[in-house]
Amino acid sequence: MKEITFKPIGIIHSPFKEPVGIPIQPAGAKGIKGNIEIFEEFKEGLKDLDGFSHIVLLFNFHLSEGYKLEVMPFMEDKIRGVFATRAPRRPNQIGMSIVRLEKVEDNILHISNVDIIDGTPLLDIKPFVSKFDCFDINENEKVGWLKKRVKRVDEHRSDERFS
């Protein structure tokens, strides 16, 4: 199979300058502000985005080097398969966060609930629509090994385990 390459469409800016101490999910980053600088050549693609309250950001874990197929994720003391986690050291180093879109000003997106390190390359943006993205999940949702931990996500911050 041929190799796939991505071209960043912008840069994510946040108050987090180091990979340690960052909220581990947007749910734990309530109220933390940031912005995204969309490169000029992609600015037209922002048309109509301001009608959405939340957006899905796909980004590159640019500080992550290498990967392991079994990791000890945040909030856990057992080894888990990397695809059953949201660990940053992954075969394709792709991250995803759903953030609140506060406003769009020219090529700058003002966002909140940011759990991403400053300077992260943005690969894509998609509008978050709960009817599309959550449909009937609540009644059938299973959260695997995170069952007892998911309620404590706002208490956790990243540590050096993936640095």
C-alpha cells in the first residue's frame, strides 16, 4: 500500500507549552481558551463554520516519536492495547478533540475546552453535530476499561509517560 501524507491546514495555539500537565480530554479542559490560525490558502473553507457551536479537530501529535502497540494510558495502571486508548504515541500520530467554537475572525478560530499543546499542526476540521456523531450511543454505550474512570476525567492531567 502506498504511503499517505498530510498537509497541515493551520496551527493550534493554546496556553500549554509543555506536554506535561495538559488536560487529557476536552471534558477536563472546560473554559481553557485557545485559537487556531488557518493558513491563508485554506481560509475560504471556513465559510459557514461560524454556525456551529462545536467542531472536531483532527491534528498531528507532532511531539510524539515512535509507538508501542501496548501502552499504559493516563488514568490507568494496567497495560492496554493502543487502539483501546487515546494515547498520543500511535502508528499514525493522529489526535482528535471536540472543542467549542467561540467565534471566527478572518482566518482565526477562537476556541475553548482546549486540551492540545501549543504549536500543534491542524490536519482537518469537521463540524460536530450530535445527531450525526452521537445518534443512539447513550442507550447502548460501552466504555470498556474506562467505565470506572470516565467520571474523573476532569481531575487528570498528562504526565511524562508519553514524553
